[in-house]
Amino acid sequence: MVREGDDEILAELLLDWEERWQQGTDVPAADLCASHPHLAGELARRIKALKTVSWLDKPADHAAETAGPALSHPGQPTILAGRYRLDALFAEGGFAQVWRAFDLELQRAVAVKFPKPGRHNATDAFMAEARRVARIRHPGIVPVHDVGRENEACFIVSEFVEGGNLGQHVSRKPAPDRALRWVAEVAEALDCAHQASIIHRDIKPANILIDHHGRALLADFGIARSPTSSTALAPSVGTLPYMPPEQLEGAEPDARSDIFSLGVVLHELLTGRLPYSSDDPVRLRKEILAGARLEGLPARVRPIVARAMSADPKARYPSAALMAADLRNCRIGSPNRWPVLGALACLPIMMLGIAGFVMWPRPDKAQANPLAKIDPAWFESTAAMPAGEQARALADKLRELNPGFNGVVKPTIADGAVEGFEFITDHVSDIRPVRALTRLKSLACVGTFTSQANGILSDLSQLKGMNLTRLEVQYNSQIHDLSPLSGMPLEYFRTQRSLVSDLSPLTGMPLKVLVCRFTEVSDLSPLRGMNIRELYCDHTLVTDLSPLEGMPLEELRCHDMPISSLAPLRGMPLVGLECHRTDVADLEPLRGIQSFFALNIISTRVRDLSPLKDTPGIKWLWCDFDASRDAAVLREVKSLERINNQPAAEFLKRQGN
């Protein structure tokens, strides 16, 4: 029987056994427990758990019966199940290979994963993984498209994510707000999995993918399990640096174990390193059991990491959803600078107090120093210049005020005046010189985008009172306040990849086009009654489209959002609608729309396509096609030209109906 205080003794004994095991000696538990005979049974159980998964760290036995799909001769493509062409080996681990492939039927890139030769029970494990992921529907989880068999091996087909994995971003130390957003996105996806009673068990940067939009997606449920699973995996399966201490001691992982691992990932993203000093497995285990030391973390985010990584599972976040909420609140906090880290930064986690909700500072290069003073005479003299000279003067002044800016600008001159002006803000935060352009109507001060928004513009008060009709400020991740724009006669406004959460400053504007993708917006009420024709609000937190009711919308992108009803769209003159990867289930509100051209409902809950028979203009459709259910209906939609990127007639014929 294990008594109080025995856990530390067991941990030391287990480390002692493992160190000798790695040197080739399997010491019996009874010998190790000579001074603690009552622990022999428990130590033997924990040793057995470690041995159970020791094969994960060994090379595959290529002579074993299980094999992956047979590859074709050089120069000849390998095609699985007559459909998936293997193009290139994309990633390889101890258990599986992932190939970049091409779906010849749907004409899209996909990822194909199959077990490496020699892995035990690989087919059963892969089928179990496919079933697990199929049970989860969340925009933050890489979806499974198909499962098949080739050469007696099972393979999984999933979405191919272009942007690589989070591990490739750690060394670059991404902007803190971007790191928080990534981890919040993963936490929300993880909560969805936990709600389905699925524990991931291997949360680490390599299993978090970044798509071409910069969104974090949770992948690789290969060793996940549910409480009812019969899979013979020991509790210690996972990746050592991200394991919680209870897993090392043989306890069964639960949702809080995943939360601990996600805390390690957050620490690594914010500091560029793991919260441990050793990479030697034996020493690393000791460090994990002793408690990580939080060094170099911003003071405001340290409580979140500390709570997630508490040595006591009961002290961690009770759900990943609560961790996500803290992270999102942290991102939209006050712009105060981080205080200098004190001595507490180096205390072990179990010694740190745990705060509740915390607020995140905005680490903005532009706010590090006050804006330099500009002589009012400069504005007067520049405003009086000919248009061409104005543009050159602005380029020079922007370069003077913003070290690192290359001076490249793009003016649009009409009727002897600069009416449009564009430049990149990757090194520009002070844009006051544009106020010298008294007849300016269109301004684009945007950042570039790689795997994150690179613009450093944050303060739009520099534009207050200007008479702009078109403004683009996308890819400036620190923009959060639109109030300086209030009263502008904007007809076109674009902000995306920013911290904007409140659209109320836009109320009453003559907007025709609004782009607020990848922002913190959760409420469209400020837009109620406006005459917007194109709205792109995908990848936001909006749950309700009812403020759009009665709008003359022609284009709407509301995909990758927590919405479930299209009822507010009834009767709109829609031409294009993208609501894929949502909980939408009913297309009835779209019945009778005459102007429809394109509709994307992939990865929704829609099962009845019959309302499309009364949308006579629809030509392009993307859907989760079920031949037995949908073929007859779609044949009656005579206007359809393309289904899932293929000619409609060819697509329906190929389904064998």
C-alpha cells in the first residue's frame, strides 16, 4: 500500500531503474525496494508501464508483417485506392509517415498518413485514430477526409496544412500576442476533444500545425484515447519534455494532463526554450517531478503558465476552455508595458500564487518611445506642393520618422492631387505625414503576412478627422481601437489579423465593403441597418448573424465561426456565401434566392440540399457529398456547373449514379 510521502520515493526508484535499464540492466523491483518492501508491487507496476511503450523509442522492425503502401518504381506515381497520388514524404516519426498527396477526385492537396513498417497493431491503432477524430468537429482540429487500405495497411487522409508546425516557429520567438492566440486556438480545440471524452496525450509544437491563414490547428490524435478505450497504451505514452509529473509516476492522463502540456508549449513559444535545463532523459524526469522553473516570462502571462503547469493536477485549469478564456482576455488587456521580472520569476511553480484572469500588455515597437515632433510648417509646405513632390516628401518624412522603412510608397494621382497612397508598415508606426495630403481619399498602410502579421502600426488616432472613403490597415496585429475612425465617410474598410473587437465606431458609415477577418470581433450589432454589400467576418468569435437581417449583402464569408443559423440571410440578394466549417445545419433560409452563384458548406451539419433546387442561379457548390443522399437532389439543380471543383456532370457521373 502506498502511504503519504511514498510518491517521491517511488519517483526516485523509478528513475534509478530507468537509468540502469538504459545501460542494459533490468533490476527487479524487489531488489530496488529492499529498504521499502511495501513499495515493490507499485514499483513493478510502473516499470511494466515504461516497458510497455519502450518500442516507441526503437527503430521499426522492417521484417515485421505490417507494411505501408507499396511505392511505385522511380518515375511512376504511387496512387492509393485509385485516388490519392503520393507526391512527397512530408514528415516522419517513430510510429508513422505523413505524405503530401493529391486527391485526384476532388482535385486538392491532402495529407496521407500510414504506419511505418513493423509497428505493432498499426492498422487497429490507425482505425482507432480515424474514429476518434471523426467524432470531433471543430475548426481548430485537422479534419479526417477518408480512411482506406492499401497493401494490407490502413491509411488516413486529412486536410493538408501548408504552414508547417509550431515547432518551426519556436526559434523565431513569435510576437507574444500571436503566441497567445495560437495557444488559445489550440485550447479551444482541445476543449472540444475533451468534451468528446478524448484525451490527446501528446500535445507538443510538432502536433500543432499553422495553416496559410496563420491559424493554429491541433493534429495527430494517434495516441489519444477515451476513458472507454481498450487500447493497450501505458499512461507514460507521450513526449517527455511535455509530460506532466503524474504521467511519469504512472497515473492515467486526463484533460488536465493535456492542459499541462499546453502550458509547456506556451512557455516555449514565449521564451524560445523549454522550462527545464536538461535534455538528458533521466535528469529531465527529475526536473519535471521537482517542478519547472518559470524564467523569462512576461509578468502578466506568468500566472496562466503557472496555473496550467501546476505540479498538482487539481490546481490546474479544470478545463481547456477556461485556459483559452484567460489567454484571450490576456491578449485584449491594457497596453501597459511589462514590469521588470523580479526574483519570483525563478521560483518553482508550486511556490507561485495563482491569479485569476490576467491582462496582456501590447508589446508595440511604436509605443516604446513618444512620437517625434513634426514642425507644423512641414505640413503646410507639403500640402502646397505639386502632387508628385508631395509623394516624395511623404516618403522622405516617413523614412525619417520610422527607422528601417525603405521609403517605398505608391501614390495615386488624379486631377493634380494625391488621392490614393500606399505603403508597407512592417517598419512603420508613425503615419502622421499622410495628414499633409488634404485631398486624400484612399489610404493603404498594411503589413506583410508570412505565418503572422508583420505590420507594427497600432495607433489609428493619427488619422482622426481625415476625410477618407477607403482605408486598409490589415496585417497590423496590434491595432485594437477603431474609435479614431468614428465619423469618417468610409465606404471600404479592411482590418484583419488584428486585435479589433469593437465595431461600434463604424456605425452609420456608408460602408459597402467591410473586411474584419481574423479579429476578436464577437458582435455584429453595430452594423445593424447598414447597407453593406460585402462582409468578410470569417475566423472571428461571432455567434449570431441576426444583426445582418435586411442588409443588401451580395458576398458573405462567415466560415470558421461558431454560428449555427442562416435564418437572418433569408431574402438577401446573395451571390456568394461561404459558411464552411461551422455548425450550420439548415439551408432552408437560402431557398428562393435568385442571385446565388457560389456556396461552400463543406464540414457543416447540412444533410439536406433540397433548398438548392429553388436557387436557380447557383453554379458552384462545395459540399460533403453523399451519393445516396445528394445525387438525385443535385441532378435537379440544372444551373450547377461545378461541384467540389469538378464539372458537375462529370462529378455526378464519377460517383457511379
